[in-house]
Amino acid sequence: MKKIITILSCCLFLFLSCTERKKEFTIWIGGAPNEITFWENVINDYRKETGITVQLVRQPTYSDQRRQALVISLQAKQPNPDLFLMDVIWIKQFVQSEWLEPLDSFINKNNFSTDIFFKRIIEQVNKINNTLYSLPVFLDVGLLYYRSDLLSKYGFDPPETWSELLNISLKIIEEEKNRNNFINGFVWQGAQYEGIVCTFNEFISSNNGSIMKDEILKINQQPNVEALTFMQDIIHKYRISPLNTFTDMKEEEVRRSFQSGNVVFERNWSYAWQLHQSDDSPVKGKTKITILPHFKDGVSSGTLGGWHVGLSRFSDFKEEAWELIKFITSYKIQKRMLMEIGWNPARTDVYDDTEAQEEIPHIDILKNSLENSDARPALSFYPQLSQIIQRFVNNCIAGRMSPEEALKNIQREGVELMRLYDD
């Protein structure tokens, strides 16, 4: 009898364990320790509200490593992860690889409206061939930081054009050099990595140029030549940007340089704001944000960044995963992202929140910049095209080749790359 009871108890335990496991699904998220802590709190709150257990699988901090882990799992058609966050530039590849579950049926069944999000971003990024494959969770965009104390001291308003930024930089450098021989006018991401593609995209877009037009590579065009010439000149001719722009300058190098107090203008993402306002920052209370400048006949344009949520086609928990998607895109959680960790919400209505507007003085600029943001090309082979752009744009701003030569090389190698994928 004892043996029978023991066997029945084991069977019951296994049954309950399996039942419990069926209620559990996974979401893969990476990032810095404080970001993981935020997500752990969100997932715990979701579990308390719904009774559904979600396993948060921590991915590496660096996005390339996160992407590689996802690719390995999805290529193998593993049911884990069910949900995951994607960098904006991964989405097209994941769609064409048939790894993402379309979300339209969930949207229609739940009367869920995508009107709460930035329409331009939904159309540019999340919809492919009129099918919705992902939703934005938090967004980013290129911004211009400036030393408000220095501009005020010399009677300048924030620059609207690149020529104004140049002239203000030259004037302040000239006036301040006796007090600070290390002062620079403008720091930006120019090292050979993805960041240089983002800044290049902003310069050319603000001069009515582009990388592609009507799905055709159009990088060798006059507006792009003019923009790239300016990028090269502000380093070598006008010297408002330091020589290590093309060797060292990534996000953190740019941020630290500006935060040292030795720079007038900085191009960076929104994360830098909180760090500039920290108690030990020399630029605390002396920094403001505005939209990026544009060329004379162009319009301001910041490169779109951010992270989007995707649902695996191989998930065993699609309905449960959809409920979590609704939760993390809810007003409550989106506002928490903004207030607790400084992420720009994907929802437009959070930007109109009274508390958020009081806490973040530049929130209207963030909203405006996101409404006019410019996504990088949505291509399954974007990483390979990006490598080509990085190499030649970096060579150009280093002074090793002319803007015309750089763009011709990008056009030639880019067309060859596109032919490989067409075949």
C-alpha cells in the first residue's frame, strides 16, 4: 500500500509540475543591469495581475550577441523564446526568414488599435507588405545636446541649420580657447561601427538625400556628396570636431567628451540626458536638448532607434504571449519606462501626460523628433550593407578618400550585394 501511495504521489507531482510548466512561457531580454532589473519588476507585476508565470531569460548587453542568440534559436525552430525584443534593424530579416508570427489576427480579435503608436514608425518598421509583424516597445532617435550656458553667454539661440552650428562653434571656440584650450565644437559618432551609419543617415536626410529610394540604392547622389563633404570638413577644414571622431567616437566616448565640459554640441541618443544631469556631472544644469539641424533647403531628421517586440512563429504560448504584449505596451507600463528608466515610450499619448511633461522639459522635442524620424533601410541584408557604408564613410571622414569616391564605392559594392540577394 505504501508503494502504491508513493507511486500515486509521484504521478500527481509530475502531473502538477507539467501543468505548471504549461502556464509558463519565456521572453528574452538583454541590456544593462538596471534595465534587466526594470524588466524583472515589470514581469513580476504581470505575474501578480494575471497569475501567469513568465520566465525572463537574460540576454547579453551587446545587441550583436543578442541577435546571434536569437538567430540560432529561431533557425532551429525552437519554441523558446516565445517573445523577444528586436533592434529596429533586425525586423526585416526576421520577417523574411519567416520567424515572426503576424499580429493582425490578435489585433482584430482583441479590438486593439495601433493608433496609440507613432503612425510613421508603424508604417516604416512594423508593417511589411501591409502585414503587422511587431510592435514598438520603446524608441530612440538622434538628438542635439548643447551647452545652454555657453550659447546664452554669447547671445546664440540653438542652431536650426548645420551652418549655424558651425558658426556658433567657431565663435565659442575662439572666445573660450584662452580659458579652455581643449574645447571642441561638436562631437558625434564617427568610428567604424553602426553609429556612423546613423549619423551619416541624419546628415544626408537633412539635405534631402537618402540611402535608398523606391527600394533602389541611390546613395551616389549630389545631396549625399554635399552632406558627406560637410562631415569631412568639420573635422579637417573647420576643426570643430576632434580628430579622434573617426577612430574612437562611439556613443559613450561622445557622451563622456561632452560631459567633461569641453564641448559645445553633442549628437547622441536620449539615454545621455540622465547621465548629463547626474550630481557628479560638470554639465548638470548647463545642458539642453533640441532637434538635429538641417541643411539650408532640407528638414531636420533623426535616425530612428529603439526596440520592438516580436512573437515567435514556433511559440507554444501565442495567446499568453499576446497578453504580455498588451501589458508592456499599456499606458501604465509605457509611462513607467519613461519615468523610471528614461526610455522613450512607443505610445504617443504618454508624451501628453502632465506628470511626464513636468518631469522631462524636452518631452515635446522628443515627440517631434520621433514623429519626423528616419528609419534605416528595411532590408534582410541590411547588416552587410551597413558594413559597406561604415567602411567607406569612415575612410572619407578620416581624409583617406573624397566624398565622391566614397559614395561611388558604396554604390558599386551595394549594388553587387543586392544582386546576390536577388539571385
